Amino acid sequence: MVPAFFSLWIVLFCAMNPLVAMNRAAGALQAISENAGVRTFKYEDPQRKRPVTVELWYPTQAEGPFDVPDDRIWVHPKEIRNAPFSSFVKNSPLIVMSHGHGGERRNLSWLAELLVRCGFVVASVDHFGNTGPTFNLLLSLKFWERAKDITFALDQLIQEPILEGKIDKNRIGFVGYSLGGMTGLGLGGATVGSIEEIIAAASNKHRDIKPEILAQLDPKEARQSLEDERIRAMLLICPASFAYKAESLQKVKIPVGLVAAINDEVLPYREHAYRIIQYLVPAKLKLMRKEISHSAFLNQVTEEGRRFLQKHAPTDPPCCDRKSTHREVGSFAIDFFREFL
């Protein structure tokens, strides 16, 4: 169930949303308390011979039955699989999401639910080879494939018959968490400098990156432009930025919202988020409290998940207050996309 406090702050965030106000006579205000529908699209990029799986969340007036994801670790929102779209969903903004290193498309389903309850349609993409179940070191090193996944997913979603008239092709936003944030920088126009330097630094830091793996990387692939001009605004949450130098970050011209944790233990603030602040100059910026960890932006965990993380991921701070973090970041995200999409 959705806690009462969660429903309350969703109502507060959505109350002034122009999407909600666009059709008061048709009952659009009731969308605040509607449920989230969910669908899974499994695509295949024939050029790259690469699967691209997309989870789509959207407003629905259906009341059940609720789908229960097979996940013992993470808490997911109430959602109704393959439910019909709400009648008011017409030319709604589309938000595309990119997960972090080793994550998966449902890691930020809490944010997807909030956006959906405020009238957005949300599509989150699995990056094959860089998710937990499909992890492959070589594919993970090819970080540029992630941006191509997003562009390919957009190509497919725009052609989906079920989305005809539901999404506005001129109002597409992006959310990237951790390595997903660096994915967004490429989509926004940043270009890679010396891929050789990047790979060399990675191989020095990680002993499992062997010379035979590095030999399979083609630097020319990384230097290709990844910009997707359909994306009009992007929200970066604790983003990585190691692939892009200062002059490259300045190429990103679309509005960027940045959420950063001052004491980020995974992607240190000074090495990543602060560089973006210096050279890209975000349109909106939110610096989180010192006690907020990198993983605080992921979904809440179940009791079993808490025990699992304590055993297998002891670096994940046990004091991680995800509820309050989600409230803060959720408010910031809604304000940002409401202003720039």
C-alpha cells in the first residue's frame, strides 16, 4: 500500500501542475489520486544486435488488480499491469530514465510513480550488459552504448500504436542516476575526449579489466556524437562525469537539473557533480544534506532487503533515510520538469 504521507505529498506536488489543470471539467484533478499503469516493452536493436527492455508507467483510472513484482529486496509502487490509460492522458510529457552501474530499469520506480501521479508518462530503460542479471564487463566498459539505448527506445516508443496521441514528442525529458547521469550528458551534447585515457585510468583502478578486454574496445565508437535533440530537459541525480572534460560539458545547452550529495561515497562530489556545476551551470541545483549517501536515491528496501544489504553491501549506510530523500528529490523533479518541459 502507498503510505498516507506519500499520497499527501504527491497531492501537494501535483496541485499546481498545468497537466492537471488542463482539463478540470473532465476531472483531471482526480488524476492526483489515480493509480499507475505499467507495461513492459521488449525491443531488439538489429544494428547492434542488442536487446532494449523498457518499463512504461502512466496514469490510469483502473482500480486493480495490483501487480506485485517478484522482488524481495526493493519496494515498488502499487501498479496495474497493462491497465488502460486515463482518459485525460493526451500529449503528455514523456520522461525517459537511465539507471546506474549494475542497476536495472525499476531502481527508481518511486520517482516514476510520483511523476505519473502528476500527469507524466515515464519510460525506464535496461542497459543490457550493465544490469545485475546481464552484467558483462566488456559491455559495461562501452558506456556510450547506454545513450544509444535511450535513443533507440525513444525511436520505438514514438511509433508504439498504444502511445499514439498520448505523448508529446516536443516535451521529452530525461532522468539519469549515477552512471545514468553521464549517459544524459552524452545525450545532451557532451563529447568524449581521450577514450584511451579514460580506459587506462579504469584499468589501473580495476584489476579485473584485462588487456585482452581492452583490446576489444574501439575508441572511434566512443567519439561518435550521442546527442539526441528530442530531449529538451534533463535531471541528473548524483551523476558520474569522468568521460567529459570541461569544454565538452559546456556543449550541453538544454536545461539541466542537478541533485548532488555532498558526501557521495561512490562518485565523490568534487570529482563529478562539482565539475558539472562549474562548467555546465545547471538551471536548477539541489545539494543534499551531508548524511545522504549515493544509494539513498534508490527505492526503499524490504526487511529482507535490509538484511541482504547489510550482509552483501556493508558500505551501504544503514542510516540511509530514503523516505525523506524521496520527498525532497520528488518535489525538485516535479518543479524542474514543470518549468522546463
